Amino acid sequence: MREARSQETEAERAARYAARDVVDKLGVMPGMAVRTADAADRELRARVRAKAGRPIAWTGPADLILYWPATASEISAALAGLRSAIAPAGVVWVITAKRRAVRPNRPYVPDTALIPAGKAAGLVDNKTCSISERDTAMRFVIPRAAR
């Protein structure tokens, strides 16, 4: 299988990734403690809950937090609070609008603003993914040296 993948074109790789379910892209696994912060996408939240196989967690360290900022200016402060809410190997996904899909309470926030906001909160970015035609997400984690 590895050989076959090494021979696939970039377009084929992109198509294979795009076909993956968004819950898998986010890394949700059965048994995970998951939280949502702010204006959650109800459908995505329900799918994440189903995959995790347990209710959305409101107390204790979370393995995964989905966060939808209402404004770009709130992200730094929110990430600082969310950092303390995740387990040492946990993740925070910041979900924002794609550049051409801005709508009320879903701002477009460029990487050049998200990455420094994460660093200010003591987090590092290590992945981005497309959530839908309208939304994208960036994953933040606690640096290994700080766990």
C-alpha cells in the first residue's frame, strides 16, 4: 500500500484526503473526552459525540476541544483559557471561515493571525484541515517540552 501511495499524484492525494470524513480528519476516536467552545456547529458536534461514544465533556481535562471564535480579537484570550482545559496531549481545533465564506459570527482569520495567538497562549500549531466548503480548522497543541 505504501508503494502505491508514493506513486499517486498530488491531485490524487488531495482527492483521497478530501473524501475522508471530517470527524476522522479532526482525529476523534472512541472514548475521547471532547468539548466544544462557543458557537458550535450542531451537526458537527453531534457527529463528534457519536464517534467519541460519550457525551460532550464539561468538566475535567479534554482530549479535544472544538472552538468557533466569533471575532478574531477574542482568539488569544480564549486559547489561553482553553490551554488549561486540555489534557497534556490534548488538542484545540480553532474553526474559522474560509476566506471567501465569511458570515456572521464566523470570521475569516488568516494563519498569520492564528499562529501568533496560539504561541501567546503557550500552544503550537501542527495541522490544518478543511472542515467544509465554508470552514477550515487549525490544530493547536501544548509543545512536547511543556507537557
